[in-house]
Amino acid sequence: MRVSEADATQWSDEQRRTLLNLWCRVARADGVVESAEIDRISRLFYRLGEDLLSAAEVERWLEEGPPPIAELLPAAAQPLFLLHAREIMLADNELAPAESALVRELLETYFRSA
């Protein structure tokens, strides 16, 4: 089953904001946010969160780090998160160990059990 951005419309505003927050964390995981990663985050922002955040806020999240997360995501949001986390991690044609470790940590910390 292919997961699409359209699937995110089932999530609340806060849940979509949390997904964007997590993807920004993935982009920052190796200490360098490459232009290809910024492009991926920008596309996700315009598809999922343009009504939730300003572009300047997303840029600040990429530069300084996103704010603490207030809400756990349902387990059903994992496929959407993983799809785009993978694209972000591979955007610079390298998979840093810090990136995959962070994705595992984010899954364990910010997603409710099924």
C-alpha cells in the first residue's frame, strides 16, 4: 500500500504539525541540512502544513531545531512518517547512522502503540 500526503488529511492540525516537526528533526539528524533535504521539507510543508505554520517558522525549525512535541501520534501515522523520513534521509545520497538511529528513537517516543 502506497502512503500519500492525502492520507494526512485524516490527522488533526496538531498531528500534522507534529509530523512536520519530526521530519525537521530527521533532516537535522546528521548535523547538516542539505539543500535536497530542505526541498523535501518544503514540499511537505506546502502539501501538509501551509495552513499551520509559516515558511519562516519551518526555516527556523531547520536552522535551530523544532520545538518540543506536545502530542503523541497514533500508530496509524507511522507509514506516512516513515515514507517521508526515508526520502529525507536519502535526499543527500547518504544514510548517516545518526539519521536511522533518530528515526528509531522517534518511532519509539512519539507514536502510540497500536
